[in-house]
Amino acid sequence: MLKNREKEQTMLKRRLLTIDKPHVLVLHEHHGTRYLLVQNEQDLYRLALEILDWRFGGKEEKDNSGYYILESPEEPPAKNIVCDEEMIKVLPTEEIKKFARKQRETYKEEIASYLRRKAEYDAVQEALLKKDGKRAWKILWALSNAGGEDDPINLEPLETEYFFE
């Protein structure tokens, strides 16, 4: 049984999932856990799109209590930073050089963070616009496994028989 579960988790990670028996989609949400029946891949993708839309669709009639917010990120403002190592080398003191390098690294991190958030935002908006349930599932799965604040989800096989091995 454990080997089947490990195989299924590997398939989920590789996005090679084929649902050939009922599963339960477990949403560990902020105010409780929800269990949704998934009979096939179409159910999974339909539910994933509904969940993504409810969480991030932005329509006022959806009361997600403001818990799920996905706003278009703002690009970090261009700063007056010495970006070229050759320019840093000619600065007058080591202290200024160290400060310039730190400033450059911080700005690079801000840009990288912005690009990640922008890609996430664009992916969610595109999945919702195109009503792409498969992409919605991939987004939810990635958010769930990112290890951040997002609510984890699990897809568990539904036990339909009771037997001893």
C-alpha cells in the first residue's frame, strides 16, 4: 500500500497523473479542511479551476474573507546602483565597494522575486481566462508544495474495499 502511495506522489510531482479510481481532494484551508470527491481527471481539473477562481478570481460575490489575495506585483523601482563590477573596483574605499556590492545583490534579489511573483500572477490569470483546469491544477499543486503560507492540498485514493492482506 505504501509503495502505491509513493508511486502516486511521484506521478503527481511529474504531472503524469491518471485517475482511474475515485480519489478525495483534501483542501487544508485557513478555517478548516474540505474533502471533495474526484471521480476522474475531468473532475480534478474542474474542481481545480473552481478553487483557483474562488481563491484568486477577484469577483466580489466570492467571499473568501480576503484570505486569498493575488495582486499584480509592482516592479521594484530602478535605483541608482553601480551594477558593473568594473565600476565598483574603481570606487575609493573598501567600505563603499562593499556597500555597492550589497546594494547590487539586494536589487538582483528584488528583481528575481518580482519575476517569480509576476510569473505566478500571470499563470493564474491565464488559467482563469482560458478556463484551463489542467493548468489550474498544476498551479494549485505548485502553490501547495512551495512550502509557504499557501494552504496545502492532497489527492488521496478513496478506499472502496475493506480487506486484510
